[in-house]
Amino acid sequence: MGIQFGRRWASAFSFTVLTVVSALAQAAQPATLEIGAAAPDFSLPGVDGKTYTLANFADAEILAIIFTCNHCPTAQAYEERIKRLVDDYQGRGVAVVAVSPNDPAAVRLDELGYSDLGDSLEDMKIRAEDHRFNFPYLYDGETQAMSQAYGPVATPHVFLFDRDRRLRFCGRIDDHENPARTKTHDTRNALDALLAGRPVPVEKTRTFGCSVKWADKRQSAAEALAKWDQETAELETIDAAGLGKLVANDSKKLRVINVWATWCGPCVAEFPELVTIYRMYRNRPFELVTISANAPEARDDALEFLNRQHASMTNYNFDQDDPYALADALGVEWPGALPFTLVVKPGGEIIHREMGPLDPLELRRAIIDELSRYYFKVEPD
């Protein structure tokens, strides 16, 4: 099952409102380590359940610490390249460790628009397993003490330390997040020079990616949630022909269609997840449409529920008290159980369907696999 974003985020942000003063006490951006500086020690949990310190990598000739995260499109674009670094250099005495510096409660929901996962430790475990990470992946989101000491500015950000654990390179992995356009492999050049006993040709570079989500950004995340909670719901009536057009999807957006009812317990229970998903992807070519199976005379009950959920997506109520007519109008394979969810590409191709209780993670995966995790366009093979 996927992580339950809706309730977890609600509790996180409620806690945030009470701790804004504490969050603001942290510096927005600490100083980045200078070349030649000693590596500060740390003690962090990994996705494998172990706790890691500098001593765990004492045997390595070179230690590469890469600050990265789950949600950032640029960080995701470099995941496979980090894995290749491990494969190419681990036999040469190089240890690679990744650290997520982000406070999960400081990430706005709409900053998750390129990801199926947030930046919590539990979500990191899922990402590491899904993408078969071959390196330790450590979580610094609770205190951010290590990240404050190292000073990464964006994800990903590479720090290379020599045998004496002095910083010899700080910057980017290479010069373009699109691997098809990469020309300069800065981290590899630095590793090759260090392994050969030569000076690093370029010791420091700019890095590009999402800013580190320091704890003082919790207030911004809480304000965004409060603003969305001010949005009101609308509920239009739709007929059979209109339902058919929804599934045909002649728009340019990926469309999620969810059929629900106020008298359906699983529908009501999962609805906060739909609202969260809408808030995550609403700034992409995406729309979420709900269809209430309430009888026309119970339309007001549906609208009241939608407003309690702050469901400002597109919402319809079927104009007939006939679930069989509703199913026929959709024109898709559906035995009839609620809730029912479809993901429809522009042009009407259905790429994902779920009948019964929703698996939020599977739905997010279906959405993001179609929308893309990256800023750049991935060319087909």
C-alpha cells in the first residue's frame, strides 16, 4: 500500500502551526563547507534500518556524500547516474552515500507535482526499494543537523572527501540533468583525479536543483494548505452523454475520474487522499474529476460533503437515480462496486483503473509515470 498522504499531511501541518517560532529559529541557508574543510561527523538512520556515521566509511579512500531527495525532479533525474557512480567506482575505493536533507513538513503539496512520494523516511524506504538503490540512503529531515554542518544548497549536491576526509570537490554531478545533453562530468573528473593523485581540475561548481527544504519553510507549507482549505466546492449535474465525453477525454490533460457516493464508506474514507493528489498535481497538465452516484434528490448531501473536504476540483452529480445507467454511460468495464477510479489519457486511453478502496501510491505512480518525473522530455527508445 502507498503512504497515506492526506491524514499524515494534515497532522504534520497542524503541528506546524504550533511550532512556527521554533522552525523560524533555524537559518534559512547555512554556509557551505569550503574546499579543504574536514568532514563533520554525523549519526543518521538509513533506509535499511541501520545508523550511519563517518566511521562506517573509514575504509574508503574517497567518500562521496550526495545530498538528494525523493521529490525533486532534478534529483530524480540523477538517481540512475548515482547508481552508475557506485558501480563504476566502488571497486576503486570510493564509497558513495546519499543523504536527504529535507524536512518533510516543509515541502508544499504542489512541490510534489513531479513525484509519487514525499521526503519522509518511510517514503525514502519505498523509493530505495522501487529503484533498487545500491548505496546507503540516509535521512536528515528530523534535525537537519548534518545538513546544517555541510551546507548543501540544492538537490543533488555532491561533496567529495579524500582519505583524510578533507573536502576536495563540491558541486554538481555533471552539467545537465538531461543525460542526453551532458558534456562535462564534473564528479567523475574529480574522482579520477583524486584516485590518480592529481589535483582536482575544478574544485567547486554551481549546482542546480530544488532548494533544500529547511524547517523554516514549514510556515510556507502550512500557509499553502490553509489557502487551499479556503477554496469552495462546486457540484454540477451531468447526464449520460456528458459522462461519455469525460471518458473520451478530448482535453490535453491527464484525467483522473473517481465515482463515489456519500453512502459509500470506502469512498468517504479515501476522499482526503483524492484531495491531496489533486493539490499535488494541479499545476501540471492534469485534472481530477469526481462523479457522485448520489440520487439527484441527495445532491445537497454530496455538495456539503465536498465542501467539508475542500474539494475544489471538478465535481459532478449524475442526473439519474440509476447506477446501471451510470455504469452504461461510462462505457468501460466496471462490475459496479464503489469507489471506482480511472486514469484516462488525452484521447481516451485508460491507463489505470481501480475498483474498490483506492491504493493512493499506485494511483500516484500511474499519474506521475504518464506526466513524467523530470523537467525535460524523455525521448522514446
